[in-house]
Amino acid sequence: MTTNLQRLALRGILLTREVVATGVGPRQLHRSLNAQGWQRVVTGAWAAPGTELTPWLKARAVQILHPELTLSHRGAATLHRIELLREAVEFTAPDSPTGRRHGFQVHRVPLAPGEVCVRHGLRATTPLRTLRDLLLGGPRDEALVAVDSALGTRVVRGVRRTRLVTTDLLALACATHPTRRHRVPRAAGWLALADPQSGSPAETVARLRMHDAGLHPVSQADLVAPAGRRIRADFLFVREGVVVEIEGYAYHGSRDAHRRDLDRFNALSACPGVRLILRFPAAAVFRSPDRMLAEIRAALATSVRA
């Protein structure tokens, strides 16, 4: 077989139908593909030898095969560097039945032209439309982790991303949805719990766990140490003087990072009105929230009696 398979590939994806259209027989093609080390991505699509078969490569192949599919929901959120509790590739196809295509979830929801953009070679819903889909679809914690992330400036996968939407725009987008108006009140209630100052998914989930437990600290409380240094605490129970800090997953093992952490802790401890600081790793928030809440309640009770 003399056909140059690399030249027929589109954005790194080779379609069986494109090669067959040049006159190459299916059997001959498959022998050549296997002999040269091409990798099957999905039925009818192949990746060049040595290419890493990531979910995003598969999504690209599926979209090339099915141009009517638009990356949406959690799939579009990841593309826009919006943090999530669970990443997944999802598509929307207004004129197709709901279900799965090549293993991916497909939603049947109308899409307006202004709600679609192209990013990294993939057609996707815009950040505003993506977040509206997540808010109207739920579940709550997943939707609000994404909303908090998009409302603020974040460093996601090593890249600093600016704010993508505002609360007012999101509220308007949900309120004007053409077909899911019965879900608008629920989405509005969830949106009222959003916090643009939240620093991470773990902070968002911790705030929601405390809210559900009837605990309502001040989020992202601004404090001033005796030396004049301004410090922002994740959560502050003002009357009891209890600060709750949520530590992210990232490991900061250098000496400078350790020193900065100690300096911040000492400065926070010296702030007027701060009696106790509780620090919880992200794992405690996600895996043992009841234990976290019990420790917070115990600390509040002790502080009140003191």
C-alpha cells in the first residue's frame, strides 16, 4: 500500500472512510494500519503510532466523525479550565436522541449559535452556556464547584485563568432557558450559595457541608495581623474566634513553601479575635466530612465556654 496515511489524517485523526474513499480496500487498509502501528481510537478512527490515547483525543475523533456533536457540560467545562469534582467528556446534539455515542453521554438540548465556540480545535458550548447546563442539570455540589471556579480567577493545571462569567449573567441565563423553566427556582437557590472568592473545589465543598449542617461562618474573611499584614482566612466564626482553613491537594515541599506556610499560620494566629485555627486537608472534606463537622462543632462549643 503506497497511500500516505499521515497525509490523510485530520488533526492527528485518520478516518477509515477517508482512506477507503481514495480507493483502498478495507482489508488492505486494516493490514497496513496494524503493520504501521496505528491505534484504533473509536470505530472508524485511528491515531498515529505513539500517540497517547487520552479521552480528549477520543472526543476529537468522535466530533470529526459526527460534526453535529458539540462538547458540553463537564466536557466543555474542562476545556475552559473550569474546575470540577468529576471530569467527563459529554456532548450535546440538538437533533439527536439522548443516550451514549462511542461511550460518551449525549444530551438533546437546543443550542443557539452564540452558545457555541471553538477551543483547542474542538467545538464546545461557551462558558456561560456550559455553567447554565450544569446548574440546571445538577447535582448541586458539582454545579457549584464549577460555578465558584468560573466566577473567580484561578490557576488551573498550571495556567492562570481570568474570571469567565458573573453571577448576574448566570442568573439571567438560567431564568431565560427555553425548556427547563421548572428547574430555574432550584438553580437560583443554588446560585445564591456561590462564592466568587472561593479558592478551590475543596473550599466550595467544605462551605456547602457547613451550610447544610447549619454552620454559617464568614467566607474569605479579611483579617489584619498586629504588624499590619492582611490575611484572608478561608472561614471565620466571628463570635467564637474559630478559623477553619482548607488545605489543597498540591504538595508544597520546598523549604521556602514550608516557611511561608509557617509565617502565614503564625500571623493568622496573632490576628485579633482569632482564638483557634482548625486546618483540614482536602481529603477530609471529600472523604470524612462528618468528622470535620464534628471537630468544628466541638471547637465552637469549647470557644463559647472559654
